[in-house]
Amino acid sequence: MEGRQAALAAALSPTPPLTATALLLGERLELRGLSRGAGGGADPVILTGAAHPAFAFRWGALVTFDATEAEQAALLARLDGRVINPLALPVSETAQVSGGAERDEVSETGEIRLMDLGLPRLGLLADALAKSAALSHQEMALARTLDGMEPVVTRLREVGRLGFLSRGLMRAIGAALSARGRANARIQAADKPDLLWEHPELERLHQRLSDEFELPERCEALERKLVMVGEIMQTLLSLIQGQRSLLLEIAVAAFIFIQVVAGLYELVVR
């Protein structure tokens, strides 16, 4: 009895904090055929080879726990060639996590304290951290898109017209289309992970992690920005179409004028 109590006390004793690191590597990860650790599902795939398991997500993220540089390099090598549209510089998010807490909670300093460091709880944390990294990437991409469209909108406000269809204008519209398409194709960060179907008792932990990384609020803000980009893009496209129609009408009128002048000239010459 004393031995079992001692083992239980050791299991529940706080462990030194680990550093959880999420890396957004690209638009997607091809996970089919990837060897995985025990308990790994279709998404995320659990990867072994480090002191703690790592999680690879189909939306392009890898989450490790206290992995050394060599261990992280080995995990990235396993994913080499599986990253679709890799980022030039991966987007990273980190968090401190420890086990052995009396209950799952987030401390005032932001440390995530878990009752244990088993796969279910680590998987939920990995899911939240990976989604936070994906949202950070989308937020930065949309911010760059809005910055690129600002000169066009400023000119429209100050001058009242677009001017010539410059490459800058077309690049801004192309960037807006790309940003909207990629963001819509990304993960839905507000959705619950599939892991909760198997472990509904961890619903409260999932809610705490969502609140800690502000996933619902950031999703809503992202949606508002997407709507704004869409409205600006539609306005610009409408103005471009109207401008092209006006140029076509001017060209037709000019052609008719030239034809009339040519006819009058022939009559005068005769």
C-alpha cells in the first residue's frame, strides 16, 4: 500500500517545465505513409525519436516538447519533401508546460500546468499551439495585404479615381485574392479537435487553452479582416471594370470621330 501511495505521489508531483514549440512549416503537410508512434491517428500524426512525442498536423505545423536542436532537425528531416508550399521562414509559437498539477490550469505567468504529460493532454496543447501559430501567419499575411492595398485606397480617396491600371494595383488585387484563398483553405482554429471525441473529460482543458491563446477572438478578428479585404477587392474590381468600359467608349467615340473627319475630308477634296 505504501509503495502504491509513493508511486502515486511521485506521478502527481510537479515536473520541471518543458518548452513546447510549434513550427508552421508551410500550407500543408502530407501525412500519408508517415511512420507514427503508438496512439497516432490520421491527424495529428504522433512522431517519436525525441525524449517527448512530437505532433505533426496536416495544416503544416509541427509541435515538439523540449526537443534539442539535433532532435528537432531529425524530425524536420522526416518531414522533408512532405511540406506543401513551404514558408521561407517558419512561424513559431512557444509555451511552458509542466505536469503533476492538482488540476489542469494556466498560471498567472502563462505556464500551462497539466495533471499529467500523457498523449491526450499534450495532444490538446499541441493542437492549440499549432492553431495559434497558423493564426499568427494568417494575421501577418493579411496585414501585409492591407498595407499593400492602402496606397491604392488612399489615391482613390484623395484623387477620386484609380489612374492607370498599374502593376502595383494588380499586385494588390492578386495579393488580396491569394490571402483570402489561403486563409479560407486553412484550418478552422475555432473548431474542436477530434481528440475530444475520445477524451470528453478534457473539454475544460481545451476551453482553457482556447482562452489562453485567444483562438475564438482571433478567428473572429481574422474573419472581419477577410470581409474587409473582400469588400475592398470587389470595389476595386468594379471600378476597374467601369474604367475599362469608359476607355472602350472613348475609343469607340474616337474611332467614329476619325471616320467622320475622314469622310468630310474626302468630300472637301472632291
